[in-house]
Amino acid sequence: MLKKSGNISLSSYDDIFQTDQSREESQQERVQEIPLSELHPFKGHPFKVLDDDAMQKTVESIAQFGVMTPAIARPRPEGGYELIAGHRRHHASELAGKETMPVIVRDMDDDAATILMVDSNLQRETLLPSERAFAYKMKLEAMKHQGARSDLTSTQVVSKLRANEELGESMGVSRESVRRFIRLTELIPELLDMVDEKKIAFNPAVELSYLKKEEQKDFLEAMDYAQATPSLSQAQRLKKFSQEGKCSLDAMCAIMSEEKKSELDKVTIKNDVLRKYFPKSYTPKQMEDTIIKLLEQWQKKREKSMER
């Protein structure tokens, strides 16, 4: 008696006649030449694309050799592509008069795309504090989302603390450093710009980030009034005043008008005062050397008079 045959799965024509190599090639990512007009910036991209000397060198290189490293993008639901890596190359290509650039297109969800976007930019040698701050924040949120979703398949939830640690390890910094950089995202744009411009130091800026937004706006006025930037001690007191509900404009002006210890320990003589005592041809170095010699002579006279 004949046995019932089981389900027979018929291979397609392509499966039968494709070689292993051709199957492998079809699964590999391909580099495509995509019009620049179809490539759009990543939503919330925290890295600034500046027309500086480095950009000019990139423009010259692309004009001569083209884009050597393909960008990475993903399809947009509304059409075109969202750049994940390659924003500077895209801008440089526009300046170089190119119409297309080589791109690898990947289907990626928001979190995976965010992590790749951040990682591809954090390798740059020079980053502004604001760029690092928002990049850390975006990557941390993406890692937390991924951890929460993986819990649905019985993987341990990535807690906020653990996510901070993992992010710090991947960036080569401590968990505390990650936390402090992310605090900068709480600053109003005017203060954050001053941190980027090195007008406000990093540590005082972290303390100022705890001030309410309206207090931060008043603080700009207090700095202008005192013509001074905050020390760490001043910023810490302002933070405490804010927590106690005492951070008024008058209080901020009073704190910012204080003489800092560094200023009390410093002696400054204005150039126009010194110039009265030296020939016009003297350089600042010659003036300094002469002052030191005169002080040494004065010290020797004092020592002799004290011996008598």
C-alpha cells in the first residue's frame, strides 16, 4: 500500500539556478548614488555642520575625488531618505556642486538609527559641550527604549542607572560624566551658547542648569549687570537659592558682583599706567624684565636695612 506523501515544498526558479555567491551578493548592502535633494537631515540632529576650515578641506577633497566613504540613510515614510551618518559630507557635496552622493540605505527603527547616528559623530576629535550633551541624551533615551522593549522577550530591563553605565562605557567616560553632560540640555540656549564659547566653565554651567528657566533668563541680566561670569562657588549658591525659592534678580546681582578669590589674589597693572615709565620702544617682555630687576634691588635694600 502506498504511503501518503508529505507536503512538498517546491523551490522557485531563482532558488534553483542562483549560485551561493549570487544569493550572498543579493543580501549584501549596496552603495547607491542618491540625489542630494532626496537626502534629509536626521530629526533632532545635535551636531552642528559648520562652514569652517575643516569643511573647506572636505569640499576641496570631494570636488577632486568625490565622496570616498558612503553616507548611511534610511527610507522616509513621506518619501526620500533620512541621513543617519554623513551630514557633513552631504553639505560639502552641495558646496562642491555635486548632484548626488554614494549612500548605503538601511531599514532601521528610530532607536537603532539614533544610536548609529550618535556613534558615527562622537568619534570626531572636536565636539562642543552642547553637541556632546544632546548626543548623550538622545543615545541614552534610545538605549532605554531598547531595554524596555527587550523585556517583552524576557530580557532584563535596562534601568536608567544601568543605561548610564553602558553609555559611559561605550563612550569611554564615567556614568557621572554622562549625567553631568546631559544636565547641560536643561540650560536655555543663550547660556548653552556661552558654554560652547567658553565664556562659562563646564562645572558652573552644570550647577546653573538646576535654575528654573525664568531664573536663567534673569541670570543673564545679572551677569550683564556685574560684567562677570560665575565661579563654581557662586553657581552652587545660586542653585541652593533656587531650591529654597530665594533666587531673585537682586540676589543674583549681589552674588555676581562679589569679588572672586582669584581676583583678590591677582595684581593687575594697566598697560597705559606702565607705559608712562618706559620708552615707547620697549616690548612687554622688556618691561617685565625691568620691573623684576627693580623689585629684586628693592628687596635687597629692605633686607640690608632690616639687618642694621
